[in-house]
Amino acid sequence: MFDLPTTITWKNQTWPVPDMDQLEEWVMDSVCETPDGDCVEPDHPDSWLSLLNLI
């Protein structure tokens, strides 16, 4: 089982990590959010999936 952190620091701010259900949805979708809510490609360097090293 993969243990996710509860928060990450990105652009000098601390952000709560989304739950596994949300991360799984982004894996299957063609868009993913950044911590500040922008929609980007899942493999974008600022996407949650990239920041958490899931892709």
C-alpha cells in the first residue's frame, strides 16, 4: 500500500493532499488539478499526480 503525505509544500504554501478517490479520478480523466485549483494535463509538473510522484 502506498502511503500519501497529508500535506505538501508547493510554491511556499502548505496544501492538504487530496484523498485517494480524487487522485484515482484524475488518473482516469484527461485533466488534473494543481494545488491552487488550476486544471492541467495529468503529467504537467504542477499537477497533483506529478507532485506526489504518481506519474
